[in-house]
Amino acid sequence: MFSSDVIQRLADCQKVAVLTGAGVSAESGISTFRGVGGQWDKLDPMKLATPEAFAKDPKFVWEWYEARRRQVAEAKPNIGHEVLAGMENFFSQFTLITQNVDRLHHQAGSHHPIELHGSLWMVRCMAGCGEWEDRHELVDLPPKCPHCGALLRPGVVWFGEGLPPEAWEEAEKAAVECEAFLVIGTSALVYPAAALPEQALKRGKLVLEINPEETPLSSKVGLSVRAKAGEALFSLRDELEKVASVDNKQKGGAQ
Ligand code: OAD
């Protein structure tokens, strides 16, 4: 799946960044957005994931988000999430950037995933009274702010909105400073997130993609592996561990 040259180059890196998308959670039973059977195949995102859609029909939008929250509440992280959590111990500087709003990376043990598109579990007061919190249980739909009574909205980024500035700054820094950048389970169509691997490519970094389908990035990266995230990451961990154990033995022998 990965050539020994690529594995050695990756194993030699200190600073690694990863961008994940919906494909990483597909093996946890959460459907992706695009493609056959995807969320946007069944529903028009402009009617669900925009400030205009929410202003027009907050109950409809909330019902859809609440159904997704219930689906995600039942889901468990898969081997792909687990391998990525473990990579924090393998590389001295490891930055996990995600477009996913399901928090499965957190559940798998990743310490600080950068959430570019927010979280399904956060709610925010539309009146800007400062209410912005993690809320798993909602009594009525659409929910109201307990402080000022205004509408609460899902704490995700919608089409036409900017990304959380701190998250974006941190993600860009990682893309610019890393030695290798992995792009996993994303169609690489939604900007600005899709600009991150492009920035790494522009600077000549090793960029690897894992996706069962071809994307606009596939022909530009160093290696594009056609596989599911879980199986490819399992194999990647195995290969990296083999290289690390050989390297350790060689270092030990030289002492
Ligand atoms: P998409 O649904 O656009 O793309 C999912 C990608 O995952 C596709 O390229 C699939 O080929 C790939 N895929 C499917 N199963 C996989 C598996 N088992 N392993 C690895 N890859 C697999 O999802 P995103 O790229 O995450 O934004 O979408 C980006 C943004 O568009 C989302 O964050 C969301 C959406 O609209 C907002 O809601 C603002």
C-alpha cells in the first residue's frame, strides 16, 4: 500500500499535519456529504447549512441537526481515528486538523484536534449574549438561550460563513511548518480547508492522500492511496512501527 521509501521519509519527519474529512468517520457508520448515498445527495445543503436557511425555518434546520446528533451519539470511533490519536506519540509535533463535526477524534483520544467546521455538540446564542456551550440534551426544537431567550443555533460553520479564526490560524501554521501532510477522507472540494494541502504542496512538503476515490488533489500529491481510511491507517501504523524499531536497533548498536 505504501512504498518503503515513503514510509522511511514519513518516519524521518518530526512535524506532521493531517487534514481529515467525512470519509474518516464513514467506517463508524456516519454518512459522508458527497457521492452516492451522501447527505447532500438526498438534501440540498443550501436549505440546511446556511444562515439564510436557518433564518427561514429554524425548526426544520434544527430537526436535521438533532437527527445527526442522535446518529453521532450512537457512533464509535474506528481504527482510523485510533491510529491518528496514536500518532501524537510517534511524531514530536503532530497536528490533527478536521472538517468533521462529530468529535470522534476526541473520543478516540486525540488531545487537540483543530475543528475547522465547529462541532455538532456546541450551541450558540443568535443574539450574541455570549452563550456558546457544549449541550448534548435539547428540550425543545428550536432551542432557546437560557440567558436571554433568543434562538440557539448549531455550533457548526455554515456555507457562506468564515471559519473560527484561531482554528484557521493554527491549521495554516501547521500546513506551512510541517514536513509531511496527510489528507484523509476528504473530497478536497470545500475551501478554505482544501487550501491547506495545497499550501503544503506549494512548499514542496511530502503530501500523502488516503481516499477510495480520486479527488482534485490525487494527481498532485506524492502518493495517493486508494483505500479506506481504517485499513490504510492500520497498515501505515504497522509500517511506521517496523521502521522505528529498526532505527532504534541501529541507534542501539552504534552506542
Ligand atoms: P465529502 O462528503 O465531500 O467527501 C468525503 C470523502 O471521503 C470522499 O472523497 C470519499 O471518496 C471519501 N471516503 C468515503 N469513504 C471513505 C473511507 N472509508 N475512507 C476514506 N475516505 C472515504 O466530505 P468532506 O470532504 O469532509 O461542511 O466535506 C467537506 C465539507 O463539506 C464538510 O465539512 C461539510 C460539507 O459540506 C459543512 O457542512 C460546512
